[in-house]
Amino acid sequence: MRWPSFLYDEKTHVKGKMRTGLFRSRFLLLCLLLIFCGPSAADSNYENSTQSQGTPPLVQRHNIKTITAEHLVYVACLARFLLSSAPRWKDRDGPWVGKEFADSLLHLLYRNTDFMNETLDWYDKQVFKNRFDEDEYGSDCEAAMLLAEEEEEYEQEEQRKYEAAHAAREKRKQARAAAEEEQARAAAEDDAPPADNEQGGDLDDDANS
């Protein structure tokens, strides 16, 4: 199967060698940055005119820490749709069938694990290690990762506080129940009738007589 040219880095592709430069195109990388990290990660000239924080990028919302083969194939399908003339997404566009395209890319990656790992490591470095020059490309993905980690730590700390407070409440409840039980026992003892000594008194009288 021949792969579309937008998947290739033409500078490193060697004619006749299918995997050289595959998945390394700048266009595909920018599409992935746009989808997973937000507009400013893909375009240094992007400005948020609303000055609002907006929706967090996917890497932050889903705490994504590494790019997978499925992520890459998902972006490749969207990139192909972007380059087509179709007004909206279709599973079939002429001879192109979305499922077949995705399955073929996944098969290629999983069949060649060394190639897949090398490719995904390259994307991890581009997306999360901030290998690009910050002045040109920004560091939105790295910032999003830090925010996601901070949010996760905050949630864990809040969970620990909740569990500690719950344990303290249970301990106080048990102590209160024990105190009430002790008070009830003491009250029952106070209300108990005195022992009957009349028979004992008669015996004493008989003995004296």
C-alpha cells in the first residue's frame, strides 16, 4: 500500500524505502500539536482574542503523558480529512475508506515494534520534552502537563484530607458511643434497688434471743 505524502518528511524519505520519513512530516506534527496541545502550540502567531482560559487541551484534560499509536493514527485520519474537499467528515471518500486507512497504519506500526517505538519516542520528545525552540513554538504541551500533574497532586491531597477527616469523625463517634454506654451503665447501677436485709435482721434477732 502506498501511503499519502502528507505523512512523510520529504527531506528524510528515501525513495523505495517505505518507512523512511514516515509519520515525520511537519504538517502531521503540527496537526497533532493543534489537536492535543491547543492552537498556540502549533502556531506561534495565534492570539486568544477573548483573553479567556477556554477549554483545557487534551493532554491536560485526559492527563496524557505519552503519544500512542492510536493517537497518531487518529491525527492522521483527521489530517487526511483536512486536506480533502469533503465539507464534513465521511467514513468513505471515493476510494479512501477511513477504517481501512486507520487499520493499515495501526497494522504497520504494531507489526514493526522497533519502528513504532522509535516513532512514538520522537513524538514524545517533540510534544512533551519541548525540543522546539520556545520562542518559535511555545511550550503549551509542557505547561499543560505540569498543570495536569499539579491538579492530580491536588486531588490526591484533597482525598487524603477527606479520608483523615472521615477517620477522625468515626473515632469521635465511637468514643461518644462508648461514653454514652458507660453513662447508661452507671445510671442503671444507681437506679438498682438496695439489697433486701430483712431476713438477715430476723436471724440476728433470733441469735440474740
